[in-house]
Amino acid sequence: MRIEEARTRHAELVDEIRRHDHAYYVLAQPTISDQQYDRLYRELVDLEKQFPELVTPDSPTQRVGGEPLKEFKSVQHLTPMLSLDNTYSQEEVRSFVSRLQRLLPNETLEWVVEPKVDGVAINLRYEDGMFVCGATRGDGSTGDDITANLKTIRSIPRKLKGRYPKLIEVRGEVYLTKAGFQKLNAERKAAGEEPFANPRNAAAGSLKQLDPRIVARRPLDIVVYGFGAMQDGEGPRSHDQLLDWLKALGFNTPEKTWHCRSADELVRAINELDQLRHSFAYETDGAVIKLNSYEQRERAGFTSKAPRWAIAYKYAAEQAETKLRAITVQVGRTGALTPVAELEPVFLAGSTISRATLHNEDYIRQKDIRIGDTVTIEKAGEVIPAVVDVVLTRRTGAETPFEFPRACPECGSKVARETLGDSGEGAVWRCPNPDCPARIRGRIEHWCSRGAMDIEGGGEVLVRQLVGNGLVRDVAELYSLKVKEVAALERMGEKSAANFINAIPNSKSRDMWRVLYGLGILHVGAGVARALGRSFATLDDVFEAPAERLMEAEDVGEVIARSIVNWRNDPVNRKLVDRLRNAGVNFKSELYRPAAAATGPFAGKTFVLTGTLPSMTREEASARIEAAGGKVSSSVSRKTDFVLAGDEAGSKLEKAQKLGVRIIDEAEFLRMLEG
Ligand code: IVH
């Protein structure tokens, strides 16, 4: 294909994909199937590989940015991002309205009520219609530049639609859907990682990631509801108009708003929203009441931290009080000990609760939670209920403090304390014994779970019996179980035993990534397992690969690679893999896509980039290397053929010198490309 032709096709694809993204992520009305979309997207990726000069910053392929950042830069908002004052009762809402009316006497006041989305406040800056900068609120005047992370959110348009001003700052809330939150936490738990406490923490934690590739995997979304600065353009004159305009520019706006003319109408709207909000995809913690007219807003003005023309109404969290009867400690697959509150059953937000999480030892200590206490439990957005507080006024003195066990309640091994990573408040105790019955049960349940090998019937109850009766000690032993053995278990009918036994051989043909995920290696969640499935032909290849090769798979960084290498270095695990192979479990990956045999001047060569190059970005250089048949790796090893170094090259350059890897500069690189 000639470059002119490629350019035209590129523009067509960019335009088409952008339209589909908007239809899918903003309008929620997809116009083509996922396969059709993937085909278009792949065509674009291939075209850009062939013609790297066509890669424009607004290309949909650039949503998932390149290298992880070292830290976030600070950005100053053009106008401050303020907060809102809170109200908690009808009376407070009424006095807010009267206050405004006194400020603007004899005027008709009109209000808009919209959901208060429980997420992270974000500022998006567009110049000439292009998304150029996105930032957190920070201290209100300066925030963190998280542009690369925000670019991974598909409902944030890279380019505005229709007529737009020269410059505009748009404000909204980035959130994780309730469903996305559940899924993310399930994956984190399955990968042996600490779950997030609620969707807001998960969204905030995701946006704070320095590696946009991790952010891209989190199901984040945005609602916009305001604007900051604007240059050269006629702005809206009311909030109603703003919302219509934002929608026309291509943004997601609040899904329902109410137009009100009196305090009575406001109260009614707030109550209606309270009924509706549970059906929204995102968490809401209140309603926001805003004066509609911008001209009136201007006269109402601001206090130092909040506008006088708007206020938040916060709904009471769904809480209940009950008695804490006992604290038990559960041991998970990874050995983590989780304290669980055993409660006097109480009805809360649609269901009866008798157990709630107490998170970890530090949490119990900080809140001074004692057995026999009356406690407040809360269900934050359909999440597992948690104990949030002690009702101290109900304390009698008969309560007993809880001693966190120093030995595993299942196997008696001495437990070890481990400080948590990125999400972490507190520390977790772990049972170090790999043969702990609780850990064995956890591993087998995980193997049988729907996301992994999908063996029907292999849930908690049956697995407990299988392990308790010594029939199964690891996942390989499932494959030699007999119907008779299972049927002999207590409360186990012939029929369900047969169903379970039949499901086991079916699991042998599952794709390789499920096997890998099912093994429950620390940090290897389903997403990582799938990425490894795309990059490796067989499970044996995965376990034979050195860390550097593992890191060539998408989403696999040093921590994950090290965890896999550690796992397979354990002789017990190696034997387990052999036994699974002998049992006939499939090790081949259906997802595997071998990189087409490379041709070109760099065929078979591996490059590492470091520092700033004089005339091109790293992404451009990478694209050129790949187009010429070479590969780009993120770390220097003996297998590296060239280190392409620019200004301010750091430790990679040092390592290359130490290992004697050839170092080239941009001029030499360009000569090689031509040669
Ligand atoms: S307007 C100057 N509208 O709530 C007024 N804020 O407690 C700026 N929030 O910082 C805010 N949903 O992060 C507005 N529909 C909504 C909102 C909303 C959520 C957040 C926002 C704000 C915080 C104030």
C-alpha cells in the first residue's frame, strides 16, 4: 500500500472507531458486533505498524499509553475546583433555599437536582477540541496530571464533537461501576491480592497507578457535570444548557436530572432519586442541588471553599446495629487470615446479615472492637457487609477484647505478619503451611471455580468433604476420583456424585490460560493468565521461560514474572504440573498468536530504549523497530542486541555497559534502518 492510500484508510478507521466508541461507551447503543469492532481495530494497529508516521496522538490505539511513569506531574487548574457544602436533612435543604432567596430577593429561582456520583473528581482540558490534559482535584488549585490514565477511559472523547471553544475545562467524576468493582475484587482475591474496600477507593487507587496499562484493565467510566475555564466561545447560560452541550460534545452526563422550582419540589426530587439510585450502574452517596441560571450563580458567589449556589444532600448510609457474638478467623487459599464477625442476625438493605468482615487485626484494634459489643454494620453499595463502628454507649464492661491468633486456626502453624502493598491499610497474617487443610480446600475450590476450570459441583461443601476424608489433597488428585468414593460421602446422592465425577474429565480440555489461572499463582489473575496464553504456545513454555521472556507478554511486569518463576522453582509445584499433564489436562493455548516470522532489517533483534531521543518519541522508535521486524523489551539482559540511548539515559544504559550490549544513538539507529 502506498502512503497516500494508507493515510486515507487510517483517517477512515480512526473516524469509524471513534464513532463506535461513542455509540458503545457513551450512548450504550453499539452499532456493530465486538468481532467487527476488533477487526477494525486490528486493521488500524497493523496499518500503524506498517506506517508509524501515521500514529497520531488522537488515534484510538494511543489510549493505552506507553511506559509507566515515575511520578505524576502537577498541573494547575485554570479555575479552582471547589467542593460542596453538605446537608443531611430536609430542614437543611429548606434553609439553603431560603438563604439563596434572601441573597437574590424577589427573583424566581430554578434548580437542577442530579445524582452525586461517588467517585473521583477530575478536570479535563481540551484545546482546539483535543483532549490535552486530565488531572485530579488535588488541593483544589493544583492536581496530579493523570492524562495517560484518563486516556484509557473510552467514554472520555479524545476529540470533541460539533462546535467547541478554543479551550475548555470540563469537570466530572470518574467511577468504577458496581459490577466492575465486584469483578475486580473477585479477581484480586483470586490472585491473592487485597480487595478494595469500596468502588470509590478502587477508582482512586486505579487512577493513582503509574502504569496506564494496569489502568486500562480497570472498568472505569466517567460522568461530567460541570465546566471550569473556557476561552473564545459562547458558553451555556444555565446548567440545563451546559448538560445538553456536554452531551453534544460527546460526553456522558448524569442519567437523570430533575428541574425544580421550590423547596418542596427539591425534597420530592431527592426522595425520588433515593428510590432510583440503587438501580444505577455506579454508587451514589447523595444528590447535588444546583442553581440553574449562571447569571444568578455569579451574583450568589462563593465562599472560600464552596459555591453558595449549590449544595450536596447526603443520604444516610445503609446501616444497622446488632450484637457481635463472636469473631472467627478464616484462612484463604493464599494463607491469609481474615477475621469475620459472627452477628446476631439483622435485616439490612434487603437481606438478613449474620456475618460481616472485620478486614484485619489492625482494624479490630483501631476501632477497639470487642466480643459482646453492639456494633454498627454497613452495606456499602451491595458490597459484603462490614463492621464500621462500636456503639460505645451500649458497652457494659462484660465485653472481651479479641486476641488475634498467632497460630493458624486450621493447622496450628505459627502465622507470619505481612505488610500490605498498594491498597493497604493494615497488615495481614498468613499461614505459611502449604499443606494447611484450609489452603488445600481453597486451592481446589479455586481450580473448580467457574472462572478457572469450571467443574460443576466443586464448591465449598463438597470440597470440604473431599479434603476432610483424605480423598483429594491437590488438584491433580481430582482426576483419579471414583464415583463410588464420592457417593460414599455423607449427604451425597449417587446422582450428584456422578454429575461431579462426569464434570471432571470435561475440564481436561479447557484452554491453557484457565489451567494457569486455576493453579492460583500469586498475582496471576484471569487477565494475566489470558495475556500469557496469547504469548505462549503451551503451559510448559510458560514454566520454562526466564523472567525476561515472561515480561514480553502484555501486562506482565517484574513482580508477576518473579512470582511465576518462584512458583515453578518449587519442586512440589513442578511435580504437580507433571501429574496434571499425565492426567491428560490440556496444556496447549488456543489464544496463542505467534508473531508472524519477522522480516526487515531488524528481524530477530531485540532493542531496549532509554532516555529521550532528539527527534522522535519512544513510541515512534518502538513502532519503527517493530515495523522493521525487531522487538522492543523493557529491560536489558544478555539477550538484548541494542540499547537505543538518548539524553538522560539511566540505569538501563549502565546495565548495557556492564553486560557489553551494543549501545547506539538515534543517528546510528536511523542509518541502520535505512541500511
Ligand atoms: S458539582 C463547585 N455535581 O462531589 C461544584 N459534584 O462533595 C463542584 N460530585 O467535588 C461539584 N457528583 O467530586 C457536582 N453531580 C455532581 C457531582 C459532584 C459527584 C462530587 C465532586 C465534588 C464533590 C463535592
